[in-house]
Amino acid sequence: MCFQYVRTAVGDRITYVYSELSRLMDRRRFLAVAGAGSAVSIAGCTSIAESIGFETGVAVSADVEMTISSFRPTELEVEADETIEFRNTSSHTHTVTAFEEARPDGAEYFASGGYDSRQEAEGAWYDRGGGAIEPDQSFEHTFEVPGEYGYFCIPHLTADMIGTIQVR
Ligand SMILES: [Cu+2]
């Protein structure tokens, strides 16, 4: 696991610094580390990443990042009523689109572009690129109802660009 982060005092938002190798970390460890609430550093990790050519040390302040074809982290655990920022840090265009069925009872549907259903979001995307999150743009949503939310990126669903938010 190559992953480093600091939980900042401001806004209780996780600012994470990681390498491409962080993709390899498993969810359990991520949650355990994220829940610890203190700075964590895995010795040797950064230098390993650098030695094989990855850029490291770039701090990104967002809750979920959109990379070339994935959400990172894939699964995120947050408190109810937290506003989550999904930020496109790649050079590709993405969407954040909720699965209709994968949300707790009573939870509001969410999608970049503000659509009220998956059908509406997909229709807008295929019709006119509706809901697009361009490079360096963000989409925010506040998760009010505890439970599990599944979401995906419309143009990259076939590449398994899928994420989960666990709201406590
Ligand atoms: Cu995408």
C-alpha cells in the first residue's frame, strides 16, 4: 500500500497525497487509515513510486478525484450531511451519475448537471454532453441520508468507472 494523507483541521476534509500505487490499496485498510484521523506516512512508499517514474508529492484537496478512468478513492466513508466534492483531476471529461437503485430509501437522486433520474442524465449526456465535468471542474453533493450510494461515470461505465459513498 502506497498511500499518504493528512486530515486537515480546516473543514475536516481529507487532503491526500499519493502515488499511482495507491490503486492497489484495499478498502478495509483505507477505511482504517482514514478513520485514524492523524497524519500517516508509509515509509519508503514515495521513493519507490518516484523510482519507477510516478509523480508524487502533489497534494489534491478533494474528497473524490476523477482520474483517467476511475474514481479515487473508489469507496469513501463520510458522515451524514457532509458535502462531498468530486473533482476531475484528469484530462478527460467525466460525469458523476447516481445509480437509481443503489441508494438508501428517501435519499435524493444526484447527478452532475442536476438531473433527477439516471434516464434523464444519460439522455442529456448522449444528446448534448449534459452533466459533463470537464478537467479541473468539480461537482458537489451533500449526502443527508445514511446508507450506501453507488454512482458511475456515463462515458466510462464500460471501463468500470464506478464509485461508492458510505454515509454513516
Ligand atoms: Cu469518466
